[in-house]
Amino acid sequence: MVSDRRRWHAPEFRARVVIASYESRRPIREVAAQYGIHPSLVFRWRREARAKAQAKGGTSFIPVMVAPAPEPPPLERRREQGTLSGQAVSLVFPDGVRLEFDTGLSADRLREIVGALRS
């Protein structure tokens, strides 16, 4: 049975869902399923909450977890594993991205890699 009427959700319910969506580490679709609503509603309510906070001149913060990037194996170990044939070169871009490659890498392949990093 399909209804032509839209369901109405109390502002307190909407706020609870929005807070849960930011605090949970689960995907939005799982948070939406927990509350019995469609994921698009969660995204809409989050957008509306941000706009309302900005209109009031307030700043809203979203919890963020930053994990350290995995360390690549040392060049010596890569040489032992046979993944490096010559000498290694490091290229550090202005945004901090570091590219290590073997001097045996072809110029065309290096252009492809650098192009992919810039996109």
C-alpha cells in the first residue's frame, strides 16, 4: 500500500537522527534504517541543520578521526623483495604528497602516476 501523504517527523526526532548520523561510525543508510527512515532524509536534515547553524552565525563542528597513514616498507626491504631494481628517488609535492620510485621507472609511467596524483 502506497500513501500519498508524507510522514511528519518532530524537530526533536530530526535532531536526534542528525546527531546520531554524525556520532555514529556506521554508514548513513544504517543509521536511517535504525530510525525507520530513508537515507535521503538524513542527508536533507543534516544539510538543513548546517544551514540553520550558519544562519544563526554559529559554527558547527563534525567529529573527525584522523588515522596515521600506513608506513610503506623501507626501500631496503623493497629491494630485497625485488620490487626495486636500481636506485630510489623521492619526489615531494608542495601539498606534502611524497612519491618514491625506482630510477628504472619509465618516463611515460612516471607521467601517468604524477598525472593521477594531480587529478
